Amino acid sequence: MVVEKFEKPLYQESIAENSLPNQPIVTVQHTGVMISYELVPSNTECGKDFHINRENGLITNKVSLSTLF
């Protein structure tokens, strides 16, 4: 039996609210076979404000977070 899981049970990072868009925040890593990564559901605030690279799990901000407050 193959047990597949993420490298960490919880990923927690912070980013300055005045950061420019497309800043790397964190890379999530899966320890098994992973076809692609995605933020689910993508139509939430998280999906609107952040992007995850489908191939390598790198999460970046789509917008400057200072525009959200």
C-alpha cells in the first residue's frame, strides 16, 4: 500500500501586505505521485488573490495585499 501525503500537515507562511504581485510565498510539496496542484475551490477569496503553480506547488500572490484592506 502506497501512502501519499503532503510533506507537512500544515503550511503556514506570511507575506507583507505591501508586497508586489507574483511574490513567492511557499511551495507545498507532495511526497507521492502528484499530477497537479490547485487551490480548491478557485472561486473563493483565496483563489482570487493567490495562484499555485500546477506543476511545482509554488504559491504566489496575484495582487498586492494592501489593495484588499
